[in-house]
Amino acid sequence: MRTAEGVRDLVIEHVDGTVSVRYKVNTATAQRILKAHKAGTAVPDAERAIRERQYRNALLKDCADTVAATETATP
């Protein structure tokens, strides 16, 4: 997402002319990527920061869920 080439790598162009994001991401992130692809640019820094914050929060939640599951497990 840092370069136009990176954005192109994230997008699949279908035979019928439609485009989609190669990986599973939330709707807002997909729209950011497709908007940048259409413009032929990289995703702006501010919008990339949003995605990075979302990813970091998801990792923290996953870690917290794992700890909670193992701490509450009974032998």
C-alpha cells in the first residue's frame, strides 16, 4: 500500500472488468485500496495509519482472547 505497484499487487482485475481486493480485509480498507488503484497511486499515509491501527488492535484482541481462554481453562 506504500507504492502504486504495491496497490496493484493487492488488486485482482477480473475478465468482466470488475476489480476486487486479493486478500480478506474489512470494507473500508478495501475501498481505500480500490480508490488508490483507480487513481494509480499509493494509499495515502493517513489512510494507511488507520489500517495499521486496526490491525494492531485486532492482534491485541486476539492475544487477550488467547490469554483469557488459557487462564480460565480448568485442568
